[in-house]
Amino acid sequence: MSTGAPEIPGAEFVRPLGSGGYADVYLYEQQSPRMNVAVKVLKRQGLTTAIRRQFVDEANTMAQLADHPFIVQVFRSDQTADGGAYLVMKYYPPPNLAQRARAERISVEEVLRTGIQLASAVETAHRAGIVHRDIKPANVLMSQYGQPGLTDFGIAGRGGHAEDVDEDVGVSVPWSAPEVLYGQSNGDARSDVYSLAATLWHVLVGRSPFEQPGGDNSAYALMPRIRATPVPATGRADVPVSLERLLAHAMAKNPDARPQTALDLARALQAVEQEQRFARTSVVVLDEGGNAAVSALPGAGGSEDHDRTSVRAVAVTPRPEAETRDAGPTDARRDDEDAPATIGGGVVLAVVAGLVAVTAGVLVWALGGDDDTPEAPVANPTVTRTAPPSRAVDYPEQPAIDARTSEGAVTFSWNYVGAADGDFFQLRVAGDEASVEEAPVVTVTDERRYTAAVDPGETVCAQVAVSRDSGITSPPSSVRCEVAP
């Protein structure tokens, strides 16, 4: 195979899906039973022993959690004929959650539902003694039916003990808790809660919480903001105050001030969901006996104890506004979509005040609220798929990007259909294709070009999207890479 894809017994190569720092991902068609699968193949060159061990640990961790509906399933792991390690996983067509958040405005109802489902997955991992340590939008894949799948347990640890952490393992700075960034913790349930809340904030806004459009968003610039700057509001008029407060609470600088478990966060999200009269989303976890347990909002319409989950048949909650997606050629997520890794707080009083207010609201709703208020409808488990909404008139088309080189520089330029006065451009530039998606955003306002100064022989890659003051953003362009002469 000229692509470098290995021969996998019982599967036929289809096409490459992506390439990251330590692994390549390919689409294969498994012969029996016949279905598409994603095959993640460890690269053979330039990897440390720690990275190789992570790959094996990822297989074991994901296999341990494989039955959970919101964790990407690993079918098997093995070695190729020449000794290369690989994983065979369930295939999720693009876009992943990071790509969706960049290209579209995701509804509050869907963000709440996805947050509860992901919190279920994270709680399940925590009950198995596993801390994910790299929750971020790019590590959430989306099925064709709108269900999330948490993936990339490559740096997961057992309970956050120091011996579980390798010194050369980085973290994704924009979504990491301050105690992790500054070496005060190797990560625990509360840092995963922080990262999940930061992920939900990102999905609502289209960028990470402390990223400043047009500003310096390098790891070294982000870290002090994450440690000391209050969590900003999303700025979306449709986001209820209760959700703003909950996200700020879950991203408190002091881990003791956050929800202490992913289940606590899930229940608080359920309370906001009920407050808004959205269809209820179940929390799907295992009870202490290892049995499937589904928890609706504690106290809602029943006499359940707040601190336990009731065992019922597992319900699959549909996505009411699920759109039909093209499952054709994809750029399925890359392994190495991280922001720069860290080199290795005081509590915000307003956040704590917000905690008191939202907690009171949660208790009122959890205890049943006003008897005259009709209960929110329980989602019918029948999956409904509808046609995607029509595109708004002022929606800019995906730009086409080009590049030309000169001595010590590469100039990127772009064109697109549907240009309007006031358009500006969100550019991401990195040294390789795999890193572009999580690179800091550079805002260009005056012209449709950007020049990157690089040393001769160096590669530079760029991707651009068109934005408007209304909040509309086009789908991003393809990634264009050039080598400076």
C-alpha cells in the first residue's frame, strides 16, 4: 500500500483519516461483520518508551470502558506483520465536536444534553479509577445519530497518583485546570470536571474560555489567565444565567469549590435542562455492583434519594434536532490536535457567589418546583432524523486557500463566495498539518492574505474561516502547507 497503511487481517483499507504526533488513523472496511472501522496505528520512528506505553494503556483503558454508550469502543488491539501496534475502533464520521463548534452555532439544548452524556462517560471512568486528563472538544467524536463518543485516553491515569504520570506527557492547555497546569496536581475527578465544563463553554462560544480573539493565545499567555482571570460569560443571549453560573462554578480556580464529581455536574446540568423545559437526558452510569443504572433528575417527579441512582433499563435519548450528515470522505480527528503542552490560584469570589445562587436553583428544581408547572417531556427513545436547516442568507461559503513562497516567507491568500462588508478572517497557523486545528487564532481584518515569516526549509501550514459580527462563521478551509525556500 503506497499510503503506508498496514495490512490488517480481516479488513480492507479504504483511505487515510488523519495523522497525529505518534499515530496515524485509517479507515478500513471490516469483512465480517461488514462495517467501517477506524484503525489507529502507532508510528514506528521517533517515539519514546513512554509514548509506546501510553498506546498500550489507551487500548486497555478504552477496552475496560468499551460498553459505555458515550465512550468510543475499541474492538481489539494487535500487531501488524512487521510488529507495529494498532487499535481497531468504532468509526465516527466527522465532524468532531471541535470542528462543529467552529463551523456552527450549537443550541443550548444540545450542549446540555451532550454535557450530561459526557459527564456519564467521565463518571463511569472515575468509578473505574480512571482519570481522563485530556477532555477537550477534539476528543469528543459524534456519531451519525448525534451521540457523543469520548476518546483519546492515551494519557489517562489511575486516580491521579504521581507514579501514573510521565514527565514527557503534555496536556491540552486551553481546557486544563490551573492546578494541573502549575504542577499542583496530576489530575483527579475535579480536574476532569473543570475540563468538561471548559469543553462545554467552548462548544457554546466556538473557542476555549480564555482565548482572546486577535490576542496572544500561546500556552504561556493562556496559563496565567486560566490561573487568575474570572471565567468570562459566554456572551450568548440564549444561554440562561443558571448555566453561566454553573460553568463558572465548575471552572472555579480552587478544585474544592467545583462540583466534586462528574455525576454532581451531570445533575446540575439536568437541573438547568429542566429549568428550560427541555427534554430530559438520562445519566447512564454503573452502580456499585457493576449493573447498568440510569438516573433521571433526582427528585423530579418521584421520591428517589438525591444521593443514589435508580436501576432501570438503559434509555437512549435521541437528539431532537439531529441533522443528516454526510458520512462520505472525512478528515476524522487527528491524534495530535492539542494546544502546546505546559512546561511542567486564588478563588474568584464572584464564582463562589454564583455557586450559592445556582445551588439554590438546583435544589428547587430537584425537589419538584411549582406543582402547577408541567413536567418537561421525557424524550421518546425512537431516533428521529430530520433534514438539516436551510443555510442563512448571509452565511459565507467555505473559503479556498492558496499559498505562494518567497525567501524566508510563505504568503497565504483566500477567496470565497458570499463576501460581505465587514467580513473578517480567523486564521490558524502551525508548523505541521496535525497541529493546525488547535493552533491559536490570528484575526485578519483588512485583506485576504497573511504572510508567515519562517526559516528557509521550514514548513508552515494554515487554515482560514470567514467570520461576521453576527457570530456566523463559515466552515474552515482545507489545510494548506508550504515549505519556505
